[in-house]
Amino acid sequence: MRDVDAIVFNLTTAALMVLTFKCGLLLVGEETVRRRPVPWAAIALTAVAVGAVVLQLAWPGAMDALDADPRKSGWWRVVTSVFLQNGGVFGGAWNLVTLAVIAALAQWFWRGPLMLVLFAAGVLLPQQIDALFGETARSTDPRNFAGSSGATYFLAATLAAGLLLTAPRAKERLLALAVPAGGLAMWLAQENGHGLVACYGFALGAVLLPLARRLPHPPVPAAGVPGTPAPADGPGGTPAR
């Protein structure tokens, strides 16, 4: 029975990532990807994560020294633990690939500095919420003391919030709303922390976007990329306004 529960847990977790990826791709526009700049901040973030895996392979004591086990002291653990991986070969590869893809989509929309700020929020916010409610078991943190998945799901959910606030079509906005709805359902049914951090990321993205639009270099959805045609809405193909 535990094996079945683990399979269902992994499938729903993966499904939420696929859903957030779809939202991010709609937000930045698949047809604009080739015209977007190289996402150097995303590449650098992924390189740090890959470097941490290499460190784990080369140094047997890396997990003990750098994970986020609350029984151990060390202010650095909340940050270093994010770049360690403890899900085996498949889990580690999944975390690295999804981090690279989501970070690139997030940089193309939010731009590099805001992407890094939001990733950092995904690293720090679960711990702060645990402290606020007196939790010591990190119940809201899906990392299980190590792993980049929590911060990645958080960052991915900010893209769903961006889609909700910028999409011209109702079906795209409904798809965006499915991210926090599905995340909350996963938390209530499975205590799956990936779903809860997705809700946090969605909420922060929705609050941040109106403010970010006032910056000298605001976020760039698909419609903001030069050469992108106006989307059609409705059976008559009337351009969306």
C-alpha cells in the first residue's frame, strides 16, 4: 500500500509541474522563445545546482555538512540544502532539469533579478512560515532537508500567477487558477508540500506583478516581445484587447 501511495504522490507532484510548465510556456509564448535573450541568470543558477551535485559525489560528508536537518546547527543550511539532491539518480535529474527549464521561463518573463529574488523567496519562505506557526518538522517544506524542488515549484507557480493576470483568454486564466487549486488539493489530500509552496508562489506572484509593471524594465509576457502578433479571441478571430 505504501508503494501505491508513493507512486500516486510522485505522479501528482509531476502533474503539477507539467501544469505550471504549460502556464509558463503560454505566458512567455512558445513562438517567442527563439527571439528571447539567453537566460544567463537561469544558466548560472542551474550551474550552481549541478556543481552541488558534483560536490556530493566527490565529498561523502556534503549532505551531513550542508543539509537542512533542524537538529543540526548552521545558519547556511537553509540555503545550501536547496542545491543538494537526495532523491536518487532519477529524482536528482528531475530536479535539475525542471530547475533549468522553469528558471529560464521565469527569467524571460520576470527578467533576471526578479527571477532570482523569487527563487530566494521560495528558499526562505517555507522556513519562515514554519517558524510563524511553531512548526519544527518543516511540514510545509517539500525538500525533506535537501533538494531544489520546493523552490522550483514556488518559482513555477509565480508564472501561473502571471498568466492569470495577463492572459487574454478565459481558458488560459482557468488553467492558471488550476495551479493553486491543484496545489491546495495535493496538500489537503497527501500533505504534499510541493502543492503548498505552489500556493505560496502563486500568491506572491499575483501580488508582485502589479508592482513589477511599474519598474523601468517590467516583466515581458508573450505580447510584449517585438514581432508577436496580437492574440485572437473568440470564434470570429477578433484581436483581444
